[in-house]
Amino acid sequence: MSNPCGTAISLAAVRTIVVRALAHARSSDSPPRTVAVLDAAGRLVAFAGEDVSSLLRERIARASAAGALNMAVGSGSLAARAEARPAFINSAVALAAGELVPVAGGVLVRDDDDVIGAVGVSGQLADGDEACGLRGIAAAGLRADPGT
């Protein structure tokens, strides 16, 4: 069945992303991670928080993914923008009602060139969070776009 809004991210792909992102975190014996996957319209499709993951991690993971969608770039590239243009990023965070985190961890998901969703991971240092998202997306056979 075709989607009039463009290519949609499948639930099977989303499940693979979550499972493999968390598996990557476990392979490095890192602190508990939280993963949020949004579709291209910004709707939450899947969420998983490992046992004893801190309470704020859900909002951080979701905001990382939403910020990537809102700005059309991976959240890692927003860190450089925040450093170079702090007033702009502060304004964008306010306009997005906090749904934008300008550090690595939010990665766009592409099917060919189309953005079909975003993954946000939170729980450790930003680069490690991003690595979990990248692994999950690759395992689903999709293209990760961290924006860096």
C-alpha cells in the first residue's frame, strides 16, 4: 500500500533499530541507554529505556530525534551551530518547546534520500549515544544521517 505522505518507516525496521542500538550499548558495558524512534512527521513509533535508566533520558532521547527532524540535520551538527551561533540555537530550542538537543545523539533515518524518521539515544556521552543510533539504523538496512 502506498503512503501519500511519502516513504514511511516500517515497524519492523523500528524494532530492529531499538534492539540493535541497545545491543551496541550493552557490548560496551556502558550506563543504561534510552532510545526513541520517531517517524518523519515526528510521531513516536517506539521507545525503550533500559532498567534503571534515569527519568529525564526519555525526554532527552525524544528531543534529540525531534530536533534532528525539526532542523533537518543530525543533532551532532547542531553542537557546532550552538557554539558559533548560540542565540540562534537558543531561539530554535525555545521555538521547538525544548524538543531540540544540540549535541550528538539524534540521527536522521533515510531510505535512499528521503527522511523517513529519526532516532534519539541518551544515556552516556553524546558520541557514544550517537554510535548506538548509527548501529541500530545500519542493522535495519537504512541510511543513518548524523549530519556531521
